[in-house]
Amino acid sequence: MSSLLQFSGHQHFRHRLVLSILSGKHVKIDKIRPEDKNPGLRDFEISLLRLLEKVTNGTVIEISVTGTAILLKPGIILGGALTHDCPLSRAIGYYLEPIIMLAPFSKTPLQLTLRGITTDENDLSVDLLRTVTLPHLQLFGISDGLELRIKKRGAAPEGGGEVQFLCPIVKQVKTLNFVEPGKIKRIRGVAHAVRVNPQFSNRMIESSRSILNRYIPDIYLYSDVYKGDESGKSPGYALSLLAESTTSAIHCAEAISKAGVAPEDIGLEAARALMAEVNTGGCVDRKHQLFVLLMMVLGSEDVGRCRMSEPTPRTIQFLRDVKQFFGTSFKIVPAESDSNQLLYSCYGTGYINANRALA
């Protein structure tokens, strides 16, 4: 069984499942929280497995009696029109991130509706997925018909949000060659406040502008208004910011309402987080390293290059896992002698979407 790979622990659960489905290799993950007083898989992990089961056809998932081990035998990625209700323990971003990695390689274009919490502090919010993650897909030639619609907002803890994700299918992704970070030319942002005073959005925008205006004149922060049923079941507000450079490199940051914290402080927190992110530099921000590296591995049989900041612990583990699943290793060298940015390059596997319905 050379095609069976074994891993331990509950960390990096999502990207291992994605790699397994893309590479077609069986994966066994054991020792999932064995020492915990509530051992085994959490409800959000089981829900993610259910979602992957819906998106694919012929996938077999076996979970041990205690829930501390799982075996995944991947099928083909099917796509089509689907609906999934996400448990309220994690935001929609937790489920959507792995799906965005798989969707371009499905048999038919995916139309997925997810319901749950749209923004929380653990996962990427739907705003950032829409304004930052999807443009990253366009770097790889996936653009026509790619869309994320935010139908309803849903703040924690009650949720009630709804998003619709539309993704086209491709035969093969393009090779990435992205080594010029460029200079930041504009800053965009979305503030939203649901089931609280609508003035909160403007207060967040004004306070974040007080920092951002020092650097660049082209700033447009949009206040997103949701009324009635569209604003979910719980009160909450958040500000997501993105800085775009002359070469279309995007860095993003966000801050989310906490109990007892004024909207002004949320605005300042988001602006400072964005500055810190821009300061790390590179062409891709830290939240999207994994995503871009995966697409580089799946690229056509040519050398893909990308300049990024130092890898996060998640990225480091991901690179190790990619080597096991696809046998691809990256060459990572300093981009320049004086910066802490690195140049990542790899030889694409020439992954071809074999699931695609032939026209």
C-alpha cells in the first residue's frame, strides 16, 4: 500500500484532506486529540468531512469508534449545485478554504451555498475570501464565472449567515511567475455592522483612516449595510482591509468586534494589522501562502516562482506534506541580501483535471 499515507494529530487536518483528494492517495490520520477530555473529531471536522463527501463522488470516509482515527479513500471531485449547513463552532471560512482549493478541478462547475457564521476571529472572513482569495485564483487563470456572493451576514455565536460560491472548472492551472512585489498603490476595505447601531461602520472607518491617511491618498473603505433578515441572528461588526500594489500583490488584514471594545479600537487594530502584514512584504500575504504554493505544485510542467515572506509554521508543515503526496519539493532562497523575503520555486506536477466532463 504505497498509496496510503499516515499522519498523526488534529493539526493541519484540512490541507491533508485536500492533498489526499487531489493526489488520489489514501490518507490515514490517527491520534486525533487522544488525551483530551473530549477525545476525537470535533463537530466542525466531521461537518467538513460531510461537505467533502458531498463535493466528491465515491469518497469513502471511515471514522474509528472513538473518533480519534480516520481513513479517507478519495473519489472524484464532482461539483454541481450543493447546500451545506455549517455548525456554529467555526466560521464559513473554515469550510470554504479547502473547497476553493478543490473546486477548479471538479467535473462540473460548483455552485455551493453555505450557511453559518460569516466572520469570526479564527478563520478567514467571507469578505477576505471574496476580495483576496478569489483574485489569487485569477493569477492561475481561473477567472470566468468565479464569484462569492454574501447573501446574509451571520455574526457569532448564533450565525444565520449565507454565502454562495460559484467556481468554473479548468483543465490545467497556469504556471505562476510572481517575483515583483511592487509598491502599494491603493487600500480598499469593507466595514459591516449587523444588529448594532449602523453608525458603528463609520466609526471604524474613520479611526482606521486616521492611520492609513498618513501613507497613501487612494483609500476607499466601503460601509456594507445589511437590514432585517439579511443581518443574521447575532450582533457584531468587523472591518476587513486590503492593500493592493502596482503589480497586483494583495495583503490583507481584519479585526472583529469583541465584547466591550469600541468600534474605534477595532478600526485601529485592523489598520495596524494591515501595516504589519505589508511590512512582511512579498507578493502574497501570510494567510494565502499555503493556497498559492498548492496551486504552484499543481501548475503545468514548468518552473513556477513566487516571492513571499518567511513561511508560517502551517506553511512549513504543508511543504512537508506536499512532498509526501506529490513528491514535489520547493527551492527556497533569499530574494535579496538585505530583505527577509524568500523566493519559492518549484517544478509543477502538470496536474490535469481528469474529472472534467469532456465537451
